[in-house]
Amino acid sequence: MIRQALLTFFLALMVGGFLLIWDSPPESFVRQSGDQFEKDPRADSYMKEITSRRFSAQGNEKFSLNSPRIEFYEGSSVLAISEPEFVTYRPSGKPLKLQASLGQLDSKIGVLNLDGNVRADINSGDDLAQLTTEHLTFFTETNIAQTESSFKLLAPQSNVSGSGLHIDLIKEIFTIKSNVRVIHEPI
């Protein structure tokens, strides 16, 4: 009697489990992807150890870009760049060298965004100034650089710090927005 009751119970359990699986949608058996993959999409393709150069319509070199890794995403004009080293050649012939931990170049609109330990070596006249900040946006067509972050600008005779900076590299005009501090040391 006990044996028949146990057999009936296990048979009912197996039929119930079978019906539960049979009526369940297939999606319930597929492992759900984590949020990590949705926030950080995987690149469609990438290149390692690259050097890229862009030229003007007249054949003059506009800029060069070096990086240990660049990632491309399908349907996007934005490149994700690891440790970019960007050198632009201005009409005055004086180069501007930009370096950072990460970068994004949108070639469609000509914008380079740099993040993390950004360093810019700016040749102005016979002097070399060094700009450091955490974020910098550079417009490749107009040679304008700007940041809303705090920055330090070291030149041979002066040290400048502040928050928010706009630089027109063609006209060589520097505009500091707030928290300005300047130390000038005459020769």
C-alpha cells in the first residue's frame, strides 16, 4: 500500500514537471545576459599598434594618431582609442601633441575627446607650454581645445591653474573661465 502511494506520488510529480516544462516558453531556459554587457558593448573590430595620418585637400598633413589599440563599432563614426598620442599640425607649422589614457575620435564631426591623465604640449612662438587636465575636447577642423575640468598650464615663465579653459590654437588665444591662479616669474 505504501509502495503504491509512493509510486503514484512520484508518477504525479513527474507528469507535473513534464507539463510545467512543456508549457514554459523557450526564453525561460536561456541564460540572461548581465547588465555589464549592455553598458560596455563589445567592439565589432579592432586594430593594434596603429599609426594613422590624415591629410588636407592640398596634401598637407593635418594630424597623426598613434595608439596600441583602436576599437570600431558598427554603425558608428566613433573610434575608441587606448592611450592615444595625437599630433596636429597647425597652419603656423607648430605642432600640438596630445596624450591621454583613453580617447574617442568622431571622424564625422571632427571631435577628439580625451580622458584620464590628459597632457598637451603646446608650441607657441619659441616657448613650449604643457597643459594637464582630466578631460579635454579637441576640434580637429578648427584647432580649438577646451575643458570644463580643472587644469594646470606650465610655461617657461608662468604657472597657470583654473577651471574651464578654451584655447584657439590658430589665434593663440587662451580663455580661462574660473578659479584662476597665476604665478609669473620674470627672467
